Amino acid sequence: MINILSEPTGLIYTNLLKFAFSRCDSFSLVWRNHPEAEASSAAIHTLLIDALIREEQTLQWPGTQLMKGSKQALVRHYKTKESTFETLNKVASLYAWTIPALPEDLAFYEGENCWLGSIGHEQDAFFQSHSLTESEVYSHVPGIEISEVC
């Protein structure tokens, strides 16, 4: 696993998205019932609806496991394609994916396997792909700060 040490913003975030879109066929976002959820969060789903693959009520997604008895979250999976890239790239940074303004915890998948996970409110992100190397990440996302975890 490779941890991302500081928040990807600006061009680093855009290059991270480009890298993810070149490797992954889908991504997910999480909607939780939050009393202060803003219309902008719902608007994201509207912008992405044509790329929706599936949605599920669950207690877990990459990087998060809610306690048994907690209220389930809605995880929506979308195809990676040009229009979805444009929507994701309108957000300023990786950790901006937090409630109430936006859905949470952007994650990307190679097939069914998590490739990149994030927990926005904890400012945590990681590459989970076992075939990915630090040098490959640096070559696609110059300026990103990462560290491999054994």
C-alpha cells in the first residue's frame, strides 16, 4: 500500500484524476444521511447519473467500516469516462469530498479491487493496488507526496 502524505490539490489533483482514469474503470462516492447536507451534494449525483453502474446501502467502503447498528450509507459506483472526469475535476482537491457540501470518500477501482481510496474528513488517502510502484505514481502525478507502507 502507498499512502498519500499531503492533500492533492490543483494540478496535482487533476493529474491524480487523469492517472486514475487511465487505470480504473469505475469510482465511487458515499452519501450519508446528514441533517446539513447541501443541495450541491445531490447535484453531483445528477451530473453523474448517466454513468451510474450500481448503488448499495452498506456499512463499509474503502477505508471505512461503520459499527454494527450504525445507519447505513449509500455508496454509488460510476463509470470512468470523459463527462465524469469533468465533474470530479470541478472539485478543488481530494479531501474536499466531504459532507455537507459534497458526497464523501472518492475511491477508484480496477475491476472490483480498490485502486485508490480516500477518507476526506480524516484527510487520509492511499493507493491499494499491489502492482503499483512509487516511481509509477511519481511519473504520472509529479509533486505528489507519498510513502510506501510495508
